[in-house]
Amino acid sequence: MTESLAEPDRAASALPTCTPDSRIVAARFAALSHPARIEILKHLSASRSCCCREVVDHLDLAQSTVSQHLKILVEAGLVRFEPDRQRSRYEVDHAALADVSASLAALVDSCCSGG
Amino acid sequence: MTESLAEPDRAASALPTCTPDSRIVAARFAALSHPARIEILKHLSASRSCCCREVVDHLDLAQSTVSQHLKILVEAGLVRFEPDRQRSRYEVDHAALADVSASLAALVDSCCSGG
DNA sequence: ATCGTTCATCGTCTATCGCCGATGAACGAT
DNA sequence: ATCGTTCATCGGCGATAGACGATGAACGAT
């Protein structure tokens, strides 16, 4: 029997394809894995007014595209959203961002101490 | 002519859709944006032997899939690769990982100080 | 009441991701 | 010489990302 070649019911396996923790960390990094979103984060923190339009003017992307990027950042918990009349108010969640940074620092630390 | 609707030569615009710096940082985060790759990084640092096969055993993914993930990590500069007979030797580049962490820390810092 | 502005969402299109099995090269062991 | 193991790569497939234009809702101003 070619057990080593055939899949021994991989789905039922108890091997940790990826731990829940890894999933969460990876999801946070995914939100940061696009240059436009990095740029948006920088702009949000540097600017005082944080409506979608202003980001569009600064970034040279279609309004719909920017809106989607903002949504991704909000869903990742890195940016807070507050509807304000017809403008939308976006601002960086510094604590969440610091938390992601800490996660990465912890990973680096575990990599160094583990070796 | 609906000039306001048509694109006013967006490509020729000098607006920074994304700075080179943002591109680089985003590319690094992209390599970290998958749970399997996070898991691989943790395993590489915790284990002494770092051949592809061992990661495959630990991770419950097809060998070809793991090989691709490793390649992505190597191309991102986060993992060093050294062919060793028929085994491949992979090890975490701690300095590069620390560098990414520093980049994120700098982003967090700019977000805090900028406001 | 009407118009202009801002914004989120929808539908579409293309490119890329992530997974797999299959294949062949490289190498050690018999 | 032959076989088993390890590995990278190829080709294919389904799902997702990322971009856009169009549309309609919400709101301020006239």
C-alpha cells in the first residue's frame, strides 16, 4: 500500500495546518499587505480630516477602490469608522496597530529564543 | 465630452498612488499574510533540522504546497535557503524578520507622532 | 424643490493566490 | 545498476483580490 503517497484522510488529521493564533495574526498582516493601504494609514495619521474624498485626492485611485481599501482596514480593526453627515470619518486605531506590532515582535522574539 | 467622468490621464499624474517604500513594506507583510507561513516560521525557529520534508510532516499540507510557501518566504528575504545534498536547508533570517518588525514599529510610531 | 457633493455598494473583468497531483532531477543506499 | 527518498517545478482548477464604472442614497446649499 502506498500509504506515504495516498492521502491518509488529511482533513481528519489532527495536525495543526495552522493554529487559530496564526490565522488571526496572518489576517492582520493581510490588511497591511497592500501598498495603498499602508499609504492610507500614513495619510490618516498625518492628516486631521479623514474623509474618503481626501484620501482619494491624495492617492490617485478611483473613489470606489479607496472605499474598499478603507473597508478592509476597518474590518481588520486597524481603522475606526464613524459616519458623520455625508462625510465618513476615518481614523487610525493606534492601539490596534500597536497590538499588531507587538504580535510581530513576539514572533521575532520566539524565533530568536527558540533557536 | 464627459471630461469629469473620463479619466484625466491618471497614469500621467504625479500623485503617489503608493511610494516605493510602501511597496517594499507591503511586500514583506504579504509574505507574512498566510497562516501556513506564520506556522512555518515558528517551526523553523523552534526546530533544528529545517528540511522541507520535516515541515511537510508537521504541517499537513502537500509537499508541493509547502515548497511553494518556503519559496515565497525565501523570496521575501525572511528565510535563508541552502541546498544540502538532496535535502534543502531552510533557516529563519532573524535580522530580516527583526527588520520587518522595525518597519511596522516605525509605522506605528509615525501614526502616533503624526497625529 | 433641485442640484452638487460625498460615499457605499454592486457587477464585471483580469490577475494572482493557494491548493493539488504528477513529473523528473539529484542523491544515498543496496 | 537499481531503487527509494527528497525536492522543485509544471499545469490545472477554483477562489479571491484588486481595479474600475455605474448607481442610488444621504446630505448641504441654492
